[in-house]
Amino acid sequence: MPKLKLSKSVVEKIAARDVEIVHWDEALRGFGLRVKPNGTKSYIIQYRSRKTGRSKRQTIGQVGPLISFAAARKEAMRLLSEAAQGGDPVAEKQTARQGKTVSDLASQYLSHHARPKKRPKSVANDISMLNGIILPCMSTRLVAEIGHSDVQALHNGLADTPYRANRTLALLSKMFELSIRWGWRSDNPAKGVERFPEEKRHRWLSEDELSRLTRALDEHPNQTAASAIRLQLLTGARIGEVLTAKWQDFDLNRGFWIKPSHHTKQKRTEHLPLSGTALALLSSIKAGMDADDELVFPGRVAGQPIKDLKRFWKAVLREAGITNYRIHDNRHTHASHLVSSGLSLPIVGRLLGHTNPLTTQRYAHLADNPLREAAEVMASKLAR
């Protein structure tokens, strides 16, 4: 296709031919003038998408009184600059024309990503954030219209609950990341929004508190729920993993709990060695059940595990005189007592199923006593 140094006077002089032809500007690569056989002239741009590698073409406007050459060239520079930085103006225009809303994005996120790939509890958390926070603010807004300032304002509005605010931001970021893959927009407006600082919980039970909790568990009438807590304390497992456990997941002869991937947070099968006490607990539970029972901790509904331990847990804590302590903190109690007893952080991390060593690092200061005892070895030799 011919190249010219386009200008207002050149555009006016170009004549139509018997076929459509595009004259590309020598000075601004990707900017051109399309001339149809009927004489209609239009300013256009053409670029290659950096994400897909496909060539895209977009019409800026028809030559005439509504848009001058200078205005058309300025708009071409803006669009081509956006494309050069990884944007896709054509895709954004198509998205705006399709009218995809944030509500549409939420529905497709749940059906195409969350439900097929995430644990049921995680899906439930996503739905809670969508229905309680995100959709009330922007359900009818077009996906292509949501800007960085919109996401920032939503995040800032949740400053009183920083943990919830950051989880909501992460959900929005994932949704918009997927919207780029689906061709609904070209960028992620949640990128660059700074998260609120989060205070990590460092709550676990002392020896005395652990003793009081054990007595309260022994005295509670619901021993099925009490045994679930006992198994959690003995293994450091997440309570969801405990409650959904099936007898087929345990090899009591070899002393292993084979956690299936769809029950673990990391979505991978884990082989957890069981202590003698844990094996004895499981054996006693199994002895009191029918041979065809599948669930270790069945609930009131046949075929369903225990769903909720809130009332039970409040009663146990009240009886034990323990405050500011959650069921999930039993996992921290398990880990902290292992570390303070001298076990290494990598070993504790493997028992807990951590994939990131930094997750286990929160217990590092508890290893002080074993280190101090080791330091005293040389001191005692010198003293002698």
C-alpha cells in the first residue's frame, strides 16, 4: 500500500480509485487514510496487539467537518501509544459495544473459574464478597468503564476491616485479570492499588490453657465434635480438612492420613504421618461406628459431615476460661509447641502442608529455647 506524508492538503487532493486503497502516513507509523471507490475517506489506525499478536484496525472518523486532520492525527497518536504500551483499543471498543457489566463478569468468574477450580469454602467466600461488597457498588457498571480510581475508592471504603478489604481487592484483581483473557478489556484497574497492612494473628495456647481446653473437651456432651478438635490439635490440620475426612483417607496400619487434593488448601495430595495418640483416637472413633460409615465425623444429616462448630466452640472456651481464641488457632498451637520443643521450621512446615517457608517463619522466635540450650553446651564445657 502506498505511503505518503499525510497532511490536510494531501488528504483533500487524494482521488478515489476503482478499488479501496489505504494511504499510510510516512511520519506516524500505523496512521492512514482509507479511500473507498465511492470517494468516502476515513482516518484509520492499524497496530499489532502485544497480547495476542493479531493485527487490529480501527476507524477514527470520516474526513469532513466533524473531525479535522489535526484532531484525527492526535487521536491516532493516543491510540497507537496505548497499543504500544500493551493496550488494545479495538478490544476495548468491542467490549463497550457488547455492554458487558461487572455483574456479567461476576457470573462468568464463578462459572468459569471459581466453581471448577476452587474449594467450596473459597467459592462461598467469593460469593459473600461479591454480593455484600462488590456488586452493590458496581453491578451495572460496564467492565470497560471501571477505572483504577473506582477500585481504589472501594478498597478505601473498607479501611475499618483491612483483611476483608485486601481479600476483596484480590478478588477484583483476579476477575479483571480474567476479563483481559476473555477480551472484555485490555488492562487490570486493580493493579497498583496498595493493600492495607495486616496484623497477623499470633495466638496459641500455653501449657496451662491447653490443659484447661483438654478438660473442657472431655466434659462436653458432644464427644463427636470434641474428637474433631482433638484430631485437629494432634495433627495441626485445618478444621475443614478434619470435618470432611473420610475413613478411606486413613491408613491406620501404616499410620498415615492421605489428604485428598480437593480437601487441601494447596490442592495437592498430602501424606501426613499420625502419632500413636492420633491413631488411638481414630481407632476408638471407628470402633463406635458402623462398618459402612464413610465419614469420620458425621453430622445430623445422613451422609453429611458436621457443618458448624460455633456453638460448641463457644461453650468449650467458656468452660475452659479461654478468650480471644479461634478454632483455626489450634493449628498455630500445634505448630508453636512443635517449634518450641526443638523441631526445625522446615519439618513443621511440611507437617502443616506449607508450600512457602515464609508462612512457617512466624514461629521462628519460638525456637529460642532450643537455641539457648545449644549455646549453653559450650559454656558448660568451658566452666568445667
